[in-house]
Amino acid sequence: MHQLVIFGATGRMGQALIRALDQSTIFRLSGAVASPGSVSLGKIPPGMVAGDVVVTQDAVRALAAATVAVDFSLPQAVGLHANACAAAGVPLVVGTTGLDVATVALLEAAARRIAVLVAPNTSVGVNVMTKLAALATRALGTGYDVEILESHHRLKRDAPSGTALSLGDAVAHARGTTLSASAVYERHGEAGPRATGSIGFSVVRAGDIVGEHTVLFAADGERIEITHRATDRLNFARGALRAAEWLIGRPAGLYHMDDVLGL
């Protein structure tokens, strides 16, 4: 079996990955990393009832026997984890969102030494949805307004979600432009008429919503909506494990879920 390390093992997605490992015949947990202030340090990872792995803050120690690593930690820790994986020669799947420019640069640097897969959303369904949104954009043309709506739980830190931004980027690219040139993130007060070609974003943060995304295309007389609703984080965990399995043995480089799914 392949040896898997989880960065962010005590978080929501880390715990979902541990649940998914119970159903896996391909992976076993060999390392669990949490932040220095975690109350779980030195303990069995949350969600596991037994095993010889304990939570550590030492990435180097955790990677000692690893085949591949998956990172769902905090954005500010991802660069350090990428450096540790590059030094250890361990391929890395990054599912953490809200990454800044400096962290992206560190991931690109690591990808010159190891295989790195960056996935704002590891759900297979969401990645198929992104392709459908791009296809719809090209087919419908410029006469349709586009809005992207997303909802997540009250504790999510970044907004819009990384998935929403990826959807917006896919739409913008299909229109031959960039998201930075067309995105509208706020509307309040006297906002005026909608700008032609803009891509609007709406964000909800409430309750325990796992994740919902809709790309809405609207023209006079009709509306088309492409929606994905996640009801269990196991969906993302299974996708992350699928990505991790695919990444093993790949040459150094920067990869995405499109590569995993053949899209």
C-alpha cells in the first residue's frame, strides 16, 4: 500500500480524508501534520480509533516514509510543506485555497523538483462542472450575463471560494479575457447598470453548508444554471485520494485535476 501524509490532519478536510482512508485499499496513513498550537499534537489523529500514527508539527518527520502527501492545511503553511516535500522527494496534492502570490511561487518552485497538483476543489463533479461552464460560455456567446453564486459554512476563511474563482476563470478564458478584467465582487449602493461582459460573484457564509456553486447564464427570456451541491466532505476526500494515486510516479511539474480526469 502507498503511504500517505496529511497536512492539516485535524481540520475538516483532514478528518474527511481519514474517513476516506478507512474505505481505501490503496493508501494507509503514515503521517499526520497539524499546526504548532494544535491540541491534538502527540495524539492519534481525530477520526482514528487506533493506529501507530500520531499528530506532529514536524513535516520532515512525517514525510520520512511517505509515498505522497495531501495538503488541506492553512494557506500560510502550504509553502513550508511544499519545501519539505521537495526536499524529501514526495509528490504533493494541494487542496488548500486562499493562497497568496508568494505561496504560489513556492509551489511553482517545488514543482521543478517534484510533482505538485494544485486543486482549488478536489471534487470530480466540480471539475466536470468547470468544463461544462466553459463549454456553455463558448456556445452561448456574448449575449448572456454570467453570475457565479457560492455558499459555504460560517467558518470558511476566504471569499469568494477558490472553486468560484476557478469557475470564473474558466468563463473568462472561454470569452478570451481574464477574470481580473471582468470580475465584479461587490455591489452596493448606487451600483448602476450591469457592465457588459462582467462576471458577478455572490457569496453566502452560513451554518454548516459544505459547499454549493452555481454558474448562472441569463439573457432576455431565458436562464441557464449549472449547479453543484456537496453534502458530505467525503466527496472531496475521495477526489483528493484519486488525485494522489494519479500523481505517484509522475515527473516533476505542476498538475491540475483536469490532468487526473483526462479533461
